[in-house]
Amino acid sequence: MIGSVKCKPEVADLFEKRRGQFVQAAIKLFGKQGYHVTTIRDIAVEVKVSIGLIYQYVDDKEDVLFLALLAVLDAYKIQVPMALDGVRDPLDRFCTAVHAYCKVNDENVNATVLAYRETKSLRKDRRALIQAKELETNTLIADCINDCIAVKVFNDIDVELLTYQLIMFSHAWALKAWHFRGMMTLDEYVDRGLALILSPVLTARGKRALPGCRETLMRNALGVKPTPKPGRSSPPRSKRG
């Protein structure tokens, strides 16, 4: 069982960094030759350390798989809120959140594919933990949807279904990277996808406002904080969905 490490902060940071190196090497090997074929010895060879050293960080290969799947979910929890920092307009926040979510999948293609292939290989209790984490990260998108409904830029739609449509859309960039990366950039993929997905979702007000989201995203990419738009400030947190 993976537990906490009781040590000085700088030592704990080094521990997590080293274990992260093992996990990234494992993700690469799991994607290349399969989870069940890959051994701890293979991972040790990949990172040029002894098998014994790896066993100081994990108990078995399933630990490594579990950590790999958690890494993507934790990345959502870190990167999406960072992208939303300073963005106040609900529709801008929604678009920014979806772009940030998709960016995590773009940066973790092998791990995203691994989650689809091998989550079933985890013990039941660990599958439950991954599922709970997934539901937790889904709120990063669902909250933005609820806020857009509250200010009437979205119609009164099924929040749960729209959330999962967007999650699956984001995953598809990783699952079909071999196809989409040769056709378009990530930003183009997200913009084109949102144009399709949001067509029945946006109110007339939302359709007028949607083009402005691209301007906000470009400003954020340049590190320029957006100026709040009059009349469309973020509402109190909705409880819908």
C-alpha cells in the first residue's frame, strides 16, 4: 500500500520527484509493450536504477499503475484552477476550463490511454478511489456549466450529461492523437469541438458572447489578465446538477 512519507519537506520533495520519474518511465513502457508484459525490472532498466531502489518507492507494479492514473487526475486539479485564476466572466471561465482540461490530456496522452486500457487491472478498492477522484475533477467543468446557466448564456440543460460529453471529447484528443494531431492544433480541436457541442446549449445571448472567449484565451496565454465585462460577472456558486 502506498502511504505517506514522514520526513523533512525537502526530502519528501525529492522522494516524490524520484517516484515521479519511475511513474513516467512506467507509463512509457506500459504504452509501448503493455502493462501486463512490463516488469519492475524493465522500469528499472529504463530509468537506469536498481530494482531494489524502485521497491523503496513502491510495493509492486500495481502501485505504479495506480500512481500513473492518479497523476492525470491530480494534473486536472492543479492546471484547471490555475488557468481560471483571474477569469471572472462565466462563459470565459467555461471555455478556459475546457481548454485547460484538454491541455492536460495533450500533455499526458500515454497516461490517458493507459487509464482506458488498464483501470480494470486495479484492485476493486483502488478502482473506487480512481472513480471518486474522477467525479471530483468533473466538478471543475460542471461548476462552470452551472454558472453559465445561472447567467443565462446556457439553456437549462442536463449538466451531468454535458459534463461527460466534454470529458469524453477531451479524452478523444489523446485516444485518437494519431489522427487529430496530423489535422489540427489542440486549440483548433477544442474550438471546433465546442462549436459543435454548444450549438444547442447556448442561448441567443451566449451565441453573441462566444466569439469573445477566444480573445480571453489568447490574453491568458500571453499572461494578460482579462478586464471584467460589464453585466456578466460570475454568479454565486450554483447547486444545479
